[in-house]
Amino acid sequence: MTTTTNTDNTAGTVNGQREVPVGHRTADYYFDLPQELIAQDPLEDRSSSRLLVLDRKTGERRHGTFRDILEYLEPGDAMILNDTKVIPARLLGSREGTGASVEILLLKRLQADVWECLVRPGKKLRPGARAVFGDGSLRAEILEIAEGGNRLVRFEYEGIFEEVLDRLGEMPLPPYITHKLQDRDRYQTVYARYEGSAAAPTAGLHFTPELLDQVRAKGVEIGFVTLHVGLGTFRPVKVDDVEEHTMHTEWYNVPPQTADLINRTHRAGHRVICVGTTSCRTIESAADENGIVHAGSDDTSIFIYPGYQFRAMDALITNFHLPESTLIMLVSAFAGREHVLQAYKEAVDMRYRFFSFGDAMMIV
């Protein structure tokens, strides 16, 4: 399992207590975001989102539309995409016996029919409680309470679980999206392949098949990794000192051909461009201290914040992230906290759309 590899230990002590350096305090990543800038619905044309391009060395910013990424790509570059597929993991049903409403959110499959889940209401769904969904073709029993208050849940059904889930489940949209999604495919990338995510790798939502063809036509090779995104990606950082935050764990896979592409690209002196923080976390987890990316599967709890030395990624395409989140910390580690916060302020002033269905940023 991969964990944080930050090595910045510049903090001293004051009156016997650790003094947290600037950039390691959660409050250092706060920015003011008007509620109306949180995108509630996807655009009709995926690639028509706005694009803010940030030069991480100078802080210079440019503005355009997402299709303009072609101008910032060079022949020989490699673009790495996360091909995970979101499952309709949100189940709405009722408690057996009382008929009271319940909600179960699938997080991680532990055995064939046992999942780690978030449940609501937690006080009522104790071990032994049972729930029923839809026409009764899916039933659930709470087995035990896991670490952090999650539940281990066993499901009972006839047939194939994925088919039952596809019929009864809903897409697990982030809590800041309050509109109902009309087309569940809009919370999937066009290249989504391997089911297992509880959230979409949202930077990839901007790509269309036509735009990907144009990327290839520029002489850019595309490689795929898989990281099944957990809902921990939305979990707020509740500690004042970033280093005390416990990162959630996610499963990833780097195929041999993708590892070879990344290593080949670097040997040739070209850039590896990650689409999304999930692709970034995957290849950084799979890279050794020399920057060589190794194929294989593992769990990762890598936590990237300022002080981290990037090993494999040279440029990043990403969305705009929540204030004080681990994701804005990752972006700040790559581009510099002041550059990022200045870019975010400008994006707010220019009325960019934020978060999952929002606009994009490319950091070069």
C-alpha cells in the first residue's frame, strides 16, 4: 500500500508545540466561492466547457474553451486517462418491518455479496437490521459496523448483482449537486470501462470521442490506468494541520503498456500529462524514487500536498476543487499554492463553473 511520501519538515516548535508551516495548514487552502458558481448540470456539449491554463512556473494564466487543450499538446507527449466506470451505487429503499426510508451507498466490494457501505439513518441500521429495495428483488442485511462508522452489508438477490443494481440503483452524485441527473451517462467519461467507482474522475468528463481523435492526430499517445474513486475524495479535511489528515484508500491498476508508455515518453524527453487527480495519484503511486513507473495493481492512500516531489507527472488537466480539500492541496503541490489561489480567485471573478460538472484547468 502506498502512503504519503512528503518530506517537508520545516516546522519548528513554539512553547513546546509544533508550529505548522504555511502551506501545511488546512485554512491555507480556503477560498470564497459563491454558491451559484457550483455547476448543477453538465453542459450539452462536453468539450465546450471553459478552460483556464496556468503556467506553474510563472503563474501566467490564459483563458479559452476546453477544445483549446490541443494548442498546449506537443507530438511525443503522453496523456494518461482513468478508465474507471461509476456504478449506480445509491440504493433507496425501506426497512423490513417498519417501512421507514433507508439509503445505502456502496463503497467497496469485500466479497461476492458483501460490501462496505455508507448507510442512512445510521442510528437505525445497526447489525441485524434488514432493508428491501424496489420490488423486493434486492434485500440487504447489516452485518457489522466498520471503522469510521461505515457498515458491512450482505445483499440477497436472484440473478446477476450488476443487473439488479443497474435497474434499482442511482448514480451517487456528490452532495453539492442537488439537481437530478437526467442522463446517467453524463456522469461517465466516454472511455469508462471498468466498473467500481463511487464517483466519476470528473476531469475526463470534458472529452468527446472526436476530441480524443484530435489529440491522437497531434501525435500524442493515450494510455489508460484504473483507479476506483471512493467517496473519501469528497471528505472534508477536519484537522488544522494537513499532516494529521488520514487519507482514504483506493484500488488502482497500471497496465504494462501504460507503464511502458510513461517510461518511454520520459526517456524521449517528452511530457506525461495526467487527466485528473485520480490519474495523477495512480502513476505517482506506481512510480519509484527514480521516476520509473511499474505496472501492477495495489491499494493507495497517497496524500499529495506542498512539499511532495512529483516523480511521473509533468502536466495536469483537472477541474476546480472544493476549498480546503485534499484535491486543491494536490494541485497546489504541483503548481504552487499562491499561483493556484490566484487562479481560483480569477476563475471566481470570471464566473467559471466549479466542481464535478464545472469548467477545467490545465496546468503546464
